[in-house]
Amino acid sequence: MKKILTLAAAALFMQTAVFAQSTWKADKAHSHVKFTITHLAVSDVDGTFKDFDASIVAAKPDFSDAKYTFTANTASVNTDNDNRDGHLKSADFFDVAKFPTLTFESTSVKAAGTNKYKVTGNLTLHGVTKPVTLDVVYRGTITNPMTKGPDAGFKITGTIKRSDFGFGSKYGAPMLSDEVELNASGEFLKQ
């Protein structure tokens, strides 16, 4: 019995040590950040950011106390159409010369089911900072067979309104929907 208790205590200590205020960085090869907007009320157009950084800091193994940060280089926007990408980089939309980055920093995390959270934070887009709430699903932590280190997976979704950020204000509905869907998925490596 004493041996079992000793092993259980050692396992608990090991798990606590792994998650004692750990920083996790996005594995960009296995992560993406996508947005979707409706064009002319009949078709969805998807885009991504090719240049971004994301990190998570947490002490609890279920990430219920996590702090999320995200930064994207707005000039890296990509919709698989060079003309549209050029227009998105202009002053009509991202205005990349004036606003080269967009950022998100979480301010609170609330449980919304098993391994599901409502993450509220400040999104800065087009020079405007507003609170937004995103849905986060923690998909688990495994030992990465390549790095031999811990690797955690997350899916993040949400919706923002362009009008809240003065983004693309010359193009109202039905030209472009006010609502923009966000969809990110990725692996985070423990540092």
C-alpha cells in the first residue's frame, strides 16, 4: 500500500511539474488561423494569415487558467487571389502600412463544458481595440513522437463584427457581411 501511495504521489508531482506555469508556443507547421466572410450574401470567401505567433501560459493541466496571446502580420493575409489580397492590404481594409499587426490578449477564461471554455480578451484590429469572446476546445495533450515533448491541441472559433473595428467600412452589406467568422486550430509545444 505504501508503495502504491508513493507511486501515486510521484505521478502527481510529475504532472504538477509539467504544468507549473508553463509556456506553450504554436507549432506553425500544424496550426492555422482562418477567417470567413460572406460576399454578396451568397458566397463565402476564406482567408488566412501566413505569418502569425501564438502562445499560451497555464499552470493547470486542463488549461482552465490559461492566458492566450496571438499576433498576426496583416501583410501576410492570403485568400488565394492576388488582386483581392492586394485590396485587403490597402487602406480600404487592413491598411497594412498603418496597422501592420493585429493582436489578441485574453483577459478571462470561463468553463463551458468538459475541456470547453469561453475566452474573453482584447482584439486590436485596424487600430481599434474591443473585447471579444471566443470558444476554445482543448483537445488534449500528448507526447509528440518527433520532439518527445508535450504537445497540446486547441480549436478556437468565434465571430466578430467588422463595424466594431471600422474595418472595410466603405463596403456594407450585402456587398460584404458585417460578421466575420474566425476559425483557428493548432498544436502548441511546451517550451
